[in-house]
Amino acid sequence: IQLATERLRHKYANGMDRSDMETFDRLTNTIIQQVETMKEMVNSFTEFSQSSTSNMQSVDLNTLVKEVLDLYINLNRNASIETRFDDNLPMIRADISRLRQVFNNLLKNAFDACHNCSDFRLEISTQFVNEDREQYIEVRIKDSGSGIPKEIIDHMFDPYVTTKTKGSGLGLAIVKKIVEEHKGLVWLENNRGEPGACAVIRFPGEIMEESRDIQQDEERKAV
């Protein structure tokens, strides 16, 4: 459909008078834009059905989050962006392309939430927690948007639930699926005492390379 429409534009655009050209240009642009929307929806359905365990490798979460942030940082030049990355973060075993998709979706949501904000603040942090025999990595992405209505905040990760007027409604469902396949947890919470919301992800110690090495050392000592 897109190729046929582009051929129509190329063949007939130059032979029309001005009024016909404006109509022709508007309608063919609409077709092309709607095809792009359908392509994005089809891709979302495909991504939702994929497994995240196909290409596990060592991943530095700090580096990954920085790389994804670099893609979005110029979307709003008035944005005030604060990052706090834990330098002691262990490497994890994960599918890096799928985790990149997680942070792509969450950062896009944060920027979309603050599209009309006069004061756009974004805070991104990572933290390694090791206490009471519990280990996990926590990633927080906090925005200063309008927040999430209380009646749907517990359902935001359900398929087709969204506060946006465009999109497939699968973005957060895909995030939840990928995080859970990496044995992690993800949730959303409205900020306390200030506007906006925060996405929180926790990856457990069992997928950390450091934890795996410690476990292997303990098993060797037991033998």
C-alpha cells in the first residue's frame, strides 16, 4: 500500500493544479501515515509474542540505560535530566536487545508524559542492594508529567490499557513480559508530593554474574 501510494505521488503530483495538489498531497500523506501506524502495531504484536531467553549474554545495565537515554535526550532540549548510576552494579545475564526495548519503551513513555510540561524533569537511577541475604538491582525512571489515574494504575501493564490516544497499548505489556522472563519485577507508582510517575524495575540476584560466581565458589568449597 505504501509503495503504491508513493508511486501515485511521484507520477501524478507534478501534473495537477494547486487546489487538486493540496488535496492529493493531504490524502496520500494520510495513507502513508496510517500504513506506518499499522506497521508499528504489527511489530508490537510480534514483539509481545517473542521470548527473551534466546540470546543471553553479559550486560552492564548502566551502559545500556545510558545508550538508550542518548537516543531520547534531544527530544526535549528543555528537559532537566538527572542521572545517578551505582558504580558497583554487577553485570547480569540477559538478552541485551530485549532489555534495550524495555528501556526504550519506558523512556519514550516518560518523554510522552511530559510532552506539554512547562517544567520537564527526568530522574534516572540504578542501585545495587545487598542486605539480609537479598540481592537485587533496582532501576528507577521518574518523570514530572501528569501522573497516572488511580483507577487504572494497577492495570497499566495489561494489554491494550493506555492513557495515550495513539499506539497499540502493548508497550507496557511488552515491558512486563520481558522483565518477568528475566525473573524481575516492574511496577508504576505516582510520585509523592509532586507531579509525575515513576517506573521501577528490580532484577534479582540470581541473574547477576557476581552472584553466580559466588555460588560456584561455595559449591566448589563444599566438594
